[in-house]
Amino acid sequence: MFQQTLKKAVTIAGVGLHSGVIVTLTISPADANSGITFIRTDRQGAAAIIPARWDTVVDTRLCTVIGNEHGTTVGTIEHLMSALAGCGIDNATVSLDGIEVPIMDGSAAPFVAAIEHAGIAVQKAPRRIIRILKPVAIGDGIKSASFTPDDATTYSFEIDFDSAAISRQSRAVEMDADSFKDEISRARTFGFLHEVEGLRKMGLARGGSLDNAVVISGDTVMNAEGLRFSDEFVRHKILDAVGDLYLAGAPIIGHFHGVRSGHALNNQLLRALFADRSAWRYETTMALPSVHRHLEQLAVA
């Protein structure tokens, strides 16, 4: 019903997946209606501040990067954004001393644990949501992403890789804090061993290792501990989508369906959605019928 933030600040540190540099990050409480804001502590004034929004995304190569007019960027935000969305955090300030969010174990679980350690505070402002009113879709016939109306926040995803370690996988989930934590948050990012050298020549994946990604060689998972789920790969794609779509600035009531979608297509879908004002509307939770029924029941009691 109401907006939420953290009860106290929490600090974590880890290596950046692409930079390979150790980054210290602090998630702090923020005022109601302020949203999620990133602050680079190695910059000063307005140059340090980047709102976490769909229209501040400046790069989507293998991760989601946001930036501001001063050229300041923060990369690999999707797993943290996913954790904030999954835990129902509407308002927070994320301060960090580097160019990307630490990768931790390659999933959103360490961020969920940090948020739970800090505690969640309910704020005196109704939560604003985005309701999908009609279908919005983008794609090229091979990859696609779409929104359709739904009474809940639901995600479905399909992937298909040549490697037998992944092959064809699909999954659907109705998203709430429990389903996110139990079914999605622990799914790790993944990549192929034969691509690592090329990525590093591009200045990417310098911090990648078996400690923070599922690595596939041919048809084999190289991680000694194996997979956390038999379909960990498609679960992680849902995790990424949850984080990318939280850049809408509010929870989305509707169904997201992705087919081989990635960060670029996820952001393009948000841009297509907001370009069509008839496809969505803002609502506050105080206006939702279920909330009114709950209040009426309390009055009767």
C-alpha cells in the first residue's frame, strides 16, 4: 500500500564484473517520492548524481549502464535494481566509488541479504504503480519483448542456446517478494568460455570468474558446484528483466514476456511503452479496489 525505503544504510564491497576494480557501495534510505538515485562519490556536485530511469540508460552491451549530461556513468546496475524491485524498495540512494556496481556472486541474492540486514521502513506516502492498458511489443522475429495487461506483476521468458548445457528453457513467475527471493534472486549471470578473450580485448569481463558467473565450455558447466537450479539460465534472464524494467520508476502491473531478450531490448520496450501514452497509466495503491476492500473490512472490524 505504501512506499518503502531502508531503515538504515548498508555497505557492501566487491569486484566490478567488467572493470575488475574493487568497488564499495552503500545503499541508504531516501525520502518518499524520490525514487532510486545513484551517486558517484568520486565526482562532485551535479556531475555525481544519476537518477535510475529508463531515459538515463546510455549503454546496454552485456549490462545496463546509466549516465548523466556530465558524462558520469554507472554500469552493471541490473542485479541491484532487481533486488530493490524484488524487495519492494521504492526510494533509496546508492553511493559508490567506482564506475560499476560490484558483481558479488553474479546474482541478486547478496543485495537482497544486504537490504534485509538494513531492514525495510514503510513511508507515509501511497505507492505509485504503472498499469499496462494494452499490448506493447518490439522485436525482430528472433528476439522479442512485450507487455500485455494483467492483474498482477508477472514475467515469462524463453531462451534457446546451441549449447546442451542450456538448450531451450522457459519459465513464468508471478512476482512478489517471496517468489523473487526464492525463485529468482539466486540465479547467476552466465557466459561462454570461448567469448572471454574477445570480451577482455574490448575492456569487458575483466573481473569475471567462476566465483561470480556460471561459465560454459562447449556443453559443460565449468563451475565445480554446478547449477543452483536446473533452469538457472532462464531464471537469470528474468532477474535481469526485473532490474531493467524497474527503471520505469515504479512497479509495473502487467505481464512481461521475453524471447531471447536482453538489456537492449528491455530498455527499448520501456521506451516504446512511454512513447504511447494510451498504453499505460499511473495509479496509486490507495486507489486500487483491493485496498479499498481491505480498508472497508478494517472499518467493519
